[in-house]
Amino acid sequence: MFRKSTALTLLGFGIFLSIMILVFPPVPSFNYDFEQFFPQDDPDLAFYQQYEKDFESDNDYLLIALQNPSGSLTSVDFLKKSDLLKKEISNLDGVDTLISILDLEMPVIGLFGISFNKVLDWESAENLEYSGPSLKQFEGSLISKDGQSLLFLIRNNPKLSKEQGDTLYHQIKEVFLQSELKPHAVAGKIQTQGDFVTLMQEEFSLFLGASLVLILVMLVLIFRTWWGVLVPVLVLSIGIFWAFSVILYSGKSLDIMSVMQPTIFLIVGLSALVHYFTHLIKNIRVGKVKEEAVYETFRELTFAVSLTIFTTAVGFFSLYFTSIPALKAFGLWTAIGILVLFFGLIVITPGLLYLFPIAKAKAFQKPASLFWQRLFSWIILKRKLVLYTFLGITLLSLFFGLQLKVNGFLLDNLPLDHPIQEDFAFFDEQFGGSNPLEIYLSTGDSANSLFDYAVLREIEKLETKLTESFGERQLISPVSLVKSLNQAQNRGNIAAYSFPSQGQFLRMSRYFDQILKLDGPKVISSNQKAGRISGRVGDLGSLEMGKKRAELLDFVKKEINPDLLRVRWTGTAFLIDHGHESVTRQMFQGLLFAFVVVGIVAGFLFRSWRLSFILLIPNVIPLVWMLGLMYLLGIEFKLTTSILFTVAFGIAVDDSIHFMTKLKTELDRGKNLLYAIKRTFMEAGRAILLTSAILVAGFALLSFSQFGVTHFTGLLISFTLIFALLADLFLLPLLLFPLKKVWDKKTESRSKD
């Protein structure tokens, strides 16, 4: 396959394929849909999807805080300008409703039935002064706690696509550009996903360019020849071009996880090319002609390199076993991209090498053999120290790792100083929160309606507990409707916004049907047997929210009568928190899959289950050390960090496979085990060190990303690869020595046969 004629034919095919892609190019699209991080096997997701149909989405909103830049919030001029803004935004396509204090009306029950009075009347300064005290009731909901901001709660159409959401957000910004008033803070889905995509596009281009620069620098340092730089650059560029073409032809949009793919493809491909090129230069230095050197290089190394590519792809593909669509897609398409890249490398590289004059190449000056001899001797002499050191660090890391908690935040992927973080923090502090809180309510067997007085009493107890857990905040629920009617019966007196007595309740019951027909958030079903408690809370993190949810459900179990009321958590924030927990659990399934695949590969390669087991040890240890590192750096388990264990294993195992395939080559030449280990350490050690340096440098580049998932990928995998290098060089040879007796018996048995 790698003879000159075949290689040139394959090169021609590769050029033709590239031209066809250029003629019929795929169209790239960027997308960020955080709902792709919901665990799909979670029964709570199916429940929420039905809940969303019955009531409404809890996440299709945009919060905008307005402040008067020249004075008080209760300024006639400011309120008129704000009202004009409200009307313009309300008329935009895609806006479902806009809730604000400006047009809020409260019911008042009089002699002639129910009527509605505006909370805020700014027709005159006198009217405004009169309505001022009523604003106190809405501080922390539609008015900020400090009384300096009013809120626009814009509910957009839940069926908006990403592009339609971007258009709506752009139109809202245009409205503000034409106004004297500017938003003090903005938070919501259509804003966040738009800013995420913008940042993602910037980082995608940045890291693609930075990765190319890094490769150029490394190639110049390693090979110091024009062809040693040009050929890898051409091969990797075409290979990545093919990989992304396959991804885009499938209809897959580039998302937040795609930011890492250019760097991953480049460094994995470069690592493979370095193995080929160093071996090629070695063959040329011993006097082989170019054609023979190229042929033997690819014939001898392709099996070992393909194994490392395969195990790397397996590491990413193991993410497919999670229940998170975004991670499944990332794992699947990164694995496919790596395989496509390797296909491009095999198709293009031999032909290019045959075309270029490489006979006079200057070889990279490898470290002196004396260094590797001394290092090997030191490892043998200090083997107890080495073994005890690895054991001690591993046990300590395992102990620290068991202290780690699962804790994720909604905006984990954004830097702490990003404007979106600051705006969300503002809403958490001044408006009770930016995260939706949703609790589903349904009647028990002994209740006819959520408007039964006894049921409402149970809901009131539940809301009191919520206030204890999350602090005072505005909640909408069947109880809030009843409290509003009680206030209406008392001529709008703020003090009457409270749970009614039975007599008050009986008087207001005739208005229930009328109040339910009003526009606004739906809090109860048409048959009055199902409803919701809805509000907003701050982003406390999945760990703290998990404790509060457990505490509330324990309260429900002990204090709420299930024959009257049944309670269930739901909502998008709840599902995201489940995503953090489920991925952490599923990480072990992915690791088990990767372990089994690598074990089978090693068993097939060496026909020995002992060697398969030994191969896994120096690759499990770095993962345990990564646990210890996470503890020391204060990094918790979450969706963005749990996935790294399987990815790191798939990449780190490459060096072990190179070591073991070289060992097998030495053993097949009839050398005894101890000498074969020494020769393998001397020769494979150099290549392992070089490829590890490339991988570490490439992944370290990702640690400069502003995205949390990309930053942690770069940081933790870089350290894990260093740990794997230490394990392969210092521990693996010592683990192989005890097999000498077993190997000698096998050799003796083969000799007799």
C-alpha cells in the first residue's frame, strides 16, 4: 500500500477529494442551545416537557433592568420614556408578553364587582406621589430591592429558533439604541445564547490560528528542515479540512464544545506525524534510500500509530454513553473527526514524501543515549522508592478525590468577569434571582381542586418553607391569586395581601373563574387539579440547590398531607443540576468501556491478560492523580470536568501502547525480556517524551480559553498527560520485570514446539 505508485495514486485521490469539497463546500453554522445539556434518560425531562405544554416554558424570558440616569425612579419623564420603550418592545415579532410595573393592574372588589386599578399612575405628579407607597409590595420582583430599577420581564415565543431569538434580541437592542434610556442589566436565554455564540466564534478562530502557530514552532524545533515543516502543515490542514467537512455535511452545527476540536485534531495528528517523521529520519540516517525509507517507515509504524489513534477515538467516543446530547454529539463527532484525520494522513503523507527531496534532511538531535541509560539504571536501583512514591501519591490522591463534590452553576462556562455574569449577579441581588424555580402541584385523592381551602392551606405551608429556604421573594401560585383577591376585598390595602380567613375565602370564591381568565402567567389548569409555584432564585450551584430541594421534599413528606396536595420539583434549572450529577455517575460507565476496549486491544496484541492488566495500571494512576489535583485546585465535579476522565484516558494510553508495541517488536526479534525492556525504554522513551511534550503544549493552549469547559479541558488533561508520561517511564518498566519468569516459560515452550 505504501509503495511509491500506490502512494502517489492515493495522493491524487486526496487532491481530487479536496477539490470536490471546495467546489461543494459545507456551510458552517454556530449554535448554542443549553437544553442540549439536559440528561435525556431522565424521567424528569419527560415530565417537564409535558409541564411546559400545560403551563409555559420557565426559561423563555429576558430580564431588563432600567434606571433613571438623571434622578429618581418615580419621575414622570422617566416613566413616560420607559412606557414608550415597553410598547415598542411589546410590538416586536417574537415577544409573547411583557410584564412590568408600568401597566400592572391590581383587582379591587367593590359594590359593582371586580375592577382593576393601575399600580403606578404617572398622569400627574400628584397621582404618582399617591401611588408611590404601593410600589413597596413589588420590591424584589418588578422593582429592585434598592428602589432604583424597574424590571421588564419579556416572555418570548417558546418556539423561536436560535436565529429568530438572535433577531429578536438584536431588535430589542435597536430599540434601546434609538432611546435615551439604556439597560442597566440584561439577562435571559436569547441574550446569553447569542453572546455565547459570538464568544465561541471568536475562540474557534483564535485557537485554530494559535494551534497552527504552535505546530509551526514545534515542527521547526523538532525537524529543522523545510520539508519537515511544510509536509505536516499541508497534511494536517487537509486532514482537519476533511474532518470538519464531514461534521458539517452531516448537518451538525458547531457549538460550545466545538471550540476544542481544532486543537484536538491538530495535536493528535501532529503526535502521529512526529512518530512517522522521526522514524523516517532514522532510516535515512542509516543510509537507506528515500523510497525504501518511506515505505519501511509506514509499513512498520502504521499498525502501532493506528492503535493509538483508535484508543484516542475510543476515549472521546465513550462520551456517547452519557445521556447529555451535547456531550454525545461532541464525543461521537470528535472520534469520527480523529479517524477522518488519520485517514487523510495515511492517504496524503506518503505521496508527498515521495515527491519532496528529503535525502539531505537534517535530523533532529535526540537526547544523548547516555542520559536514557543513566535514567534507566536509576529507576532499577531506586525501584522501591519509585513504587512507594507512586503508591503514596495515588492513595493520597484517592483520599482527596473522595472529598470532591458535584457542584455546577448555570454560567460555569463563562469567565467570572464577563458582563453576563455581572448582569446575572445584579438580578440575583436586586430582583430575587435570575434562575427559574418551578414546583408542580396536583390535588391528592381527597381534594377536588387546588382552590379547596384545605389544599390552599397546604400550599401556604409549602410557600412558607420556601421563604425560609430562599428568603422573601415574589411567588406566583394559587395562593398568590387568593392573596391578591383578599387584598382586592380590602380596597387594595397592601397589608391585606395575606392568606384569607374562611369567611373571607367564601366571599371571594365567586371571583375565581373571572380572575383565571385574565392575561398573565398561568398558575392553575383549567380543571383546577394541577398548578404551579413559580419564581426566581439566585444561581446557588447544584450542590446547595440539591440540599435545599432535599430539605423541602423532606418537609413535604413530613408536613404536607398527600391526600390533599402532591408536590414535584421541575424546571430547566432542576434539569441542568441533574445533568451535572448524571454525567458524573455516567463517567464511570464511559471509563469502563474505554478500559475494556484498551484491554481487548492489548490482549489481542500480546496474547496475554497479564500484559493487558499491566497496561491499564499506568493509565489509571494519572486519572487518580487528576482527582487529587482537582481537590488541590478547588475544582469540583460538574458536567465540564467529569467528561475529562475518559478523554484523558484515551489520549494518555497512546504512550503506553507505543511502549508496548516497541517491546513486542524487540521480543519478536528473540531478545530476552529484560534486555527488550531496556531497549524499548531507550528508544521508545525518546518518542514518548517528544509526543507528550507536543500534546501537553497543545492542550495547555486550551487553558487560556474563557470558556470553562475548554479551560478545564486544557488544564487538567495537560497535567494528566504529564502524570501519564511519568507513569510510562518510571512505573511501567518496573511492572513488566516480574513477568520475566512467565515470559521465559512461554519462550521455552515455543522453542520445544
